[in-house]
Amino acid sequence: MKEKELINIIKNISGSEYIGDDCAYLNDFELVVTQDSLVEGVHFSLDYTDGYKLGYKSVMVNLSDIYASGGIPKYITISLSLPSFADNSFVEEFYKGVKDACAGDVKVIGGDLTGSDKIFVSVCALGSAKGRNISSRSKAKEGYKIVVLGLHGSSAAGFQFLKSGSKDFSNKFIKAHLTPEIQSDFAINIAQTVKEPYAMMDTSDGLMDALSTIANESGVLLEVDFAKIPYDGDIKQFLNWEDFVLFGGEDYGILAVVPEKYDIGGTQIGYAKKGLGVDMLLNGKKIHYSKTDVENKIFNHFNY
């Protein structure tokens, strides 16, 4: 069982034209909406995190989707399911993390509280699309350039440190995993600058997942030079560091495929060309990744 297969089932049965991107763009209301969930034992463990960090990250993963759509986040609702051991102090710390992630710019407007046998967090975020060019993963075109912002692989490296027993929360890789930074200014600039249709996603499920999704939804081939992908050089201490960079996930960088004429900042890593899928130039070789190749390597939410 894989997430993308289930999404296709839901889309086909519901017949909704809004399902496909990370955010639904409701043109009638000039609104973008997204929802993400974090489940104990699947997305996090209390061996590695605490209430504050969980609250902070739960908000950030949703705000990242809003920015990656081209919108500006305004409001969130939070559904929180808690087991008996999660007391008042846990909730206080959780909402302190939420407050810091919102940074005074995003308002909590409601939600739900229930009991559960494990911690379950679901956040719905709403953003304004007024005066903005909203992106879609299906709008990349041949000749567009591929641009990224953010370091890739750091979160995966941090998770490896945590699994090895490290409790050094000052470690930059662990911080990248537990309290991620999102690329809001970069996304805001793109949505204000680019006038033509364009594609943009965050890299929460991995850089290669975002590349593959945009390539296949847009019907283009994305050719990427691995040497140009930004990452922290210290990640090379891991034997499989290249896989961390491509498939690690939870880095919350931004990937944009836009007309070449726009100077939007970030790092250009390649071009969109005729074809389908992703061609990765790595160590002097060109490796082709089909949609199936990528889906077999990325994180599967149902394997736990």
C-alpha cells in the first residue's frame, strides 16, 4: 500500500479537480488549503522529540506547503489526539511550539481534542492567494529552469544521529530534523515575480520525489546536475550520503521550475526538457529515474 496509489483512488472516486497538489486552490475564495498529519510511531517518536518540538514541526510542515503553493499562510486549525500520559504540561509545551512557529503572523482559530492510544496531530492551514500567481506541479514546461533553495539531506542525517542514540540537540543535523526551517521568502518572491504558469513544491518527501512528481505531472523530463544541488558538506561522513540528499525527505526546501528569464535567486540545478521522468547527472553518469523508480525509494507512510 502506497500513499500515491491511495490518492489516485480517492481522486478517481471523488471526481474532485482539487486533489493532486499539496494545496487546494479555491479560486472562488482566493484561498489555498492544506492538511498534514503526524502520527506517533510513524512520523516521530518521543524518544527523539518533545511537546515543544512536535508542536513547532506540526505547524511548519503545513506552512511550508502553503508557501510552496505561492500563498501566504493566515490561519490554522489543530486536531490533537492524546494518550493518558500526555498531561497539561505536554499540551502547554506543544502550544508554545505552535506559537513560535506561527511567529505572530498565523492565527490558531480552532481544532479538536480527543483521547487516543498514541499521539496524533493533524493541522489544517489556510492561506491567502490574493494578488499571487499560484503554482501547480503540472505547470512545468520544456525550456524552464530548475531552481532550488535549502540544504538537502540534513534532516535524514539528523534522523540517523537520533537513531544512533545521540541526544545532542545542538547538532545542526538533529536541529534540521526536529525544528526545520522553511523557505518562505523565496516562495513569496516567486509567486510575486513569475507571471506565466510555473511549478513549485516543497521537498518534504525528498528532493527526488518533488522532481519526479513535477516531471510526471507536467509531462516533461527534468535533467539535473547532482553537483549543483545544495547540501551541507559534513553530510559526507555518512556512506549513503548521496541517497540522503536525493531521497532523505523532511528538509522543507523549495523546488521551482520556472521560465529562464526570471531571476528568482536560489540555485539552478538543471532544465526541463522533452521526455518524461528525471535524468540525474551523478559522478559522470546519467541515471534515469522513472516514476516507479522514485516511488520505490521514498519513504512509505504505511511501512511501520
